[in-house]
Amino acid sequence: MKTQYKWAIAASSVLLIGFVSVQQTGALWRDSVESPGATITAGLLDISAGQDGVKQFNLDGFKLENKGPGDSIQMPLPVINSGNVQMSYTLSDVVLNGATPPPLTLRVTKVANEAACTTTSDGGTDVLYSGAMDGAAFAQPQLVAAGQMQVLCLRATLGSGAAAAQASDATFTFAASSVSQ
């Protein structure tokens, strides 16, 4: 029996030494690179939508209820740079959710302020996107200075092939990155 205890103690020792060795070497590496003449600046990048700098913005009024083909709805979306560095942002994707979403087109324009994007306005002439809503994305990123905002005017139009029973909601995904000045 003493032999079995010796083997158990030996195996435990090997496991313990291996575990301690892994634990001690986990953070014993380091890397550095010199960059002569370069200046590194740190900052805070923070994209927000709507008022009060919220991270998720619910477009409750952006609905096409009881509408027919060709009808549209329009709504402003303020994009706020709440950080302290210039940012570049883009609409990277729009996903229509639902089993059989209706055919929808999306037109996104840049306007001077929220008042310029009313249900009766033309939505502006600085067009950032115009096409199918599902899969919509900006071709060019937009720049917003630190502490500033840009107002987008979103217009959704119901397509001619829409059926009465079709329904969907949409998820808009934006991406942002800092821009060195």
C-alpha cells in the first residue's frame, strides 16, 4: 500500500509543479517598440444616438402602419460624438427581422438639424445611402468632431410588392473609430 501512496504523492507533485509553472509564466512576457519622432495621443471615443447620449436609440415613430405601397415615413436621427477625439462612423448594416419582411427602401441624408427632417420635408440633398433597407450601409464614413453631432434624416418607403400580412422591424448597426488629426 505504501507504494500506491508514493505514486499518488509523486503524481500530485508533478501536477502541482506544472500548474505553478504555468501560473507563474502567464504574464512574464513584454514587448516594446520605439518610434522616433512620433507622438502618441490617447482619447475617448464614444458614439451615441438621440438625445442624452444614449447607446441604443429606439425609433418608435419610424413605423409604416396601415400604409400602402409607395407610402413612406421620415425621422431624424442625431449621431453624437460624446468623446474627446474626432470620430469616423458609418452605417455598417441594416437587418430586417421577420419571416417575410416587406420590400422596403431606405434613404439616409445628412441635414443641418432635426427641424430639417420633418414628415413633409424633402429630407435633404446630401444623400449618404439610397437603396434596399435590408443590408444598407454607407459607402463613405462620416466625420464628426469631438463633442459635436451630425443629424441624419432616415426615410423608409414601402415597396410596390408589399402584401397586407407582411411585418418586420429593423436593426441598424453603426460602427465608429477615432481619427487622428
